[in-house]
Amino acid sequence: MAVYGVCIFVANFQLAIRFNTHTLFSTLALLAGVVAYFLFYGLASKFLSGQVDHLFIPTFKIQLLYVCIFFCLAQTYVIDVIYGYLMGKYTKFRNEK
């Protein structure tokens, strides 16, 4: 479930980076995706029995999880910046020909 949460964080982070016109509604929609992950994960671990039962609190007590989440978000940002830089250079080189 932690990997699923990181995927949600990265997807919302990419949406925030790609679309530069943020209104109140779009900001709330981006935050709602992250809040819904915590809400539904907490509810599932509280009320469902089986494999998800009582996983929510121990998962977020692991400090390495926060390092991994930060690393995934930082890696996504760095790759996006490098891609934008290279595509800018490529289009500039292509237009000069």
C-alpha cells in the first residue's frame, strides 16, 4: 500500500508541475487525491480484516518510508527538469538547421 501511496504522490506532483494555471478548485483537487489515499487506507485498515488489517499505523512509523517518498518525488522533479532542458536544446538545435 505504501507503493500505491507513492504513486499517488508522484502523479499529483506531476500534475502540479505540468499545469501552471492553478485555481482554488485545482489545488483542492490535487490535495483531495493525497487526502483520499490516507483516508481510504486508514478506513480499510480499520474495518477490513485480512491482509490490510492494522497496517496503517505501523506503515507510517517506518522512518525509511518518508525518505523513500522524498527520494521518489525529488527523482521525478530532477528527471522532469533534465528532460525539459534537453528538449529545449534539441528544439533549438533543430530550428537552427
